[in-house]
Amino acid sequence: MKLEVDIISEELIKPSTPTPSHLRRYPLSFIDQITVHIYAPVLYFYQSTDTGGVEDLDFALAFKNRLRTTLPDVLSHYPPLAGRPNYASNFIDCNDAGVPFREARVNLQLADVVQFAQPDDLNRLFPVELDRFNEELMAVQFTEFACGGVAIASCISHKIADGMALFSLNNNWAAMARGVNGVFKPHMEGAKIFPPKTMSYDTAMTTERNRVARRFVFKKSKLEAIRAKYAESQAMINQNQPSRVESLTAFFYSRFLATFKHDSSIPNDMTYLINYTVNLRPKMNPPLPHDAFGNYYFNVMIFPSPEMLNDDENCYGLVKQLREETNKINGEMAKKFLNKDEDLMKTVTEITSKVVNGEIISCAFSSTCRFPLYDVDFGWGRPVWVTFPALWFKNLVTFLDSKDEDAIDAIVHLEERHMNKLEADELFLKYATPIPTLSSPLA
């Protein structure tokens, strides 16, 4: 059974109060400038609190109405979200044009979607294509399921803010919906910290989609087994125990390498690259507020050593190297690198070109584990599941806390031929729990 979505209505939600003239031009930071034209998305699922019958409709209706009535106040505190971009001049025109708010229905049980949906299925719950440029800088879809449960799909343009900013925005929105006292005044000083530059750098997505996305669950016992495996390695002597995410990153990369090395179309002397995303907010001096709005991320780039590439069984050395490289990142280093290094754009352009042309195989990893994604309570309790849909990039893994306590979900993007190899990898399946496709159990 396919996840079919019926669109009920769509409207533009505008700020409750007009944006003052002195806040009409929101300048982009340099990190905004070099960020690609995609949306940062997240999905929250909520089970109906009603007991059954027609009352289930009241839950969904009340939930939707609360979202609609509080969103204008939220937009008043985040002027760029209801504006429109002027990328040529490096600013957002905070003209209060509005945010698309779509209402939809799905003729499936929420429990079935939570249990069986793959990331590509979930893209249908968003009101925009996540890897296509749109002038709308935020979009929301409210979806009701046959059981009365609901989902909220929220996304913002990555050109103005990163995933951490989106999560904080949604936490603030939920608090406002619950009637929490206090006015949210998010930090919006990205352009002062990372001033924009005069540049002509195309960050639009032009490459065709050639990947599939899957969700795998790593239960607590399996996570501890992976951590123990890496903690006991020779590379970690006299080192603190690796974290769950450090261990998972090394484990995934070892399985990716094993998959690539069995692909006869990939040359033996292929160049490999690892990208790991670091949240800059706590690394600035002084640290930025956790809800600082904008793009505050830095990509650590690691070119694996020959020894690491030959260790496709485990990639033991990656845990230590990943820790060393991320520990080097701090606010001063990031500002110096991004604000003063004149060779940055040349380097980024050259590496990006080689990745697109197939001269470099790049694998990217990011984590939102331990971030309070499950605290987004709009007044009817915490979500029963929080997840991400599929993104454009291949060879990408995103880690987030699972709905099962102390477990981690991994959203994995690979070319289909490589995904088929991974899903048949006995060592990978020793630790990972695959999620059945939505069509298999419900057909």
C-alpha cells in the first residue's frame, strides 16, 4: 500500500504584526552564502489523545487550529521566515509575504507509518520538494491519519538556517502554543560573526537524484557492542571511550568502504573523503545561545589514510582522527578560516567539482542525538516519533535518537546498487535492524 496524500487546503500564514522597517533587510552570513539551495526538514508524529469515534476528529481539528493561530506570532519573532530572498544582494526582504501552511489527510494508520515508512515515503508529507529552490523560506504541512493521529512537517530554507535552528524554532513554537510566558528573541547575528563576501558561487542543486534512502535502528545493546569494539582497539589506547556517534560513524564508514570496494566500476586508486558536520554554537567564544538562528555549522573534512582505507573491516583509526579533528574546531578557528582564508572558495569549488565529476567519493555524517527533538509538545503531549525524510545527497548518514529509549535511528542515503550491498552485508546486519518497506507489510 502506497502512502497516498490528499491535499485538503493550503494558505499563506503571515506574521501577526508587521515587521518594523529597520528589520526589513536581513543580511545573509558567509555560511548562508555557501550553503546549498535545499530545505532543512523534520517530522513530528502525535497520537490522538481521544478515546475513539467522532471525538478523534476533534483532536486533529484542535491541533490544527492551535498551529494556525500561533504560527503568526512565531513569525513575528522570526522576520526572515515570512520574507522572500534577494540572493543577488545577499539579504532577505522581510516583507511578510507569508509561509505556506497545508492541510492534508492520509488513509493509513499512524502506527503503520511509524513502523514501516521509509524516508522516501515521508517526503510526501511535506508541502515542498526539499531539494528544489523555492522563494518560500519556511513551509508547514499538517497531516491527519485515519486513526485521528497527526503529523507536522516543518522545513526552512537551508540558505538562511541549519537544522539546529529549525529544531529550536519548533521548540519555541510548541512552548508558545502551550502558553509558556516570555517573549522569544532569537539571536540573529550571523552576518556580524561571519560577514558576507562579494561572490558568484552557484549553490543550486543541479545533479539528478540517483539515490535511495533507508532507515536502520541500532538498539542499545548493539550500540554498546559497537562502542566496546572500538574502545578496545589499538587506536584508542590511552583515549577516552568513544561516544556512540563516533563509533557508529566509523562502523558505517567501514561498511561503505567494503561496499565501494566490491564495485568494479570504482577504480582501486579512487580518492575518498569524509565530511562530518559540527555545530558551532557551543564552540564560539562566548558560546552562542542554543537557539541562535542561522547557519552555524562547520564541515570537518578528512581524507582517510591508506591504512584506514585498507581497514574496511572496522576503520578503527577513524574514531581517533574524527575526535582530533572535531576538537580543533572552535569559534576563533572557524571565523579565521571562513572570514579571512581567501583560498576557501577555490578549495570548496575544486573539491565539489571533483565529487560531482566522480573523481572523489565523499561520505557525509551528521548527528542530532541528545538534542531535545522529543520535547516539542504543542499541548497534547510529546511526539511518539520524530524523524527526517530523504534528502538529495548520496553517501549521507544522519543519526538521531530513536523512539525506542537509548536507541539510535540512522537515515542512510546511497545509490541503489550500493544500498543493495549494504542491506546484504552480514557484518552490518549483525548490529543494524532494517525497517521493512511500507508496501511489504501493508499490501
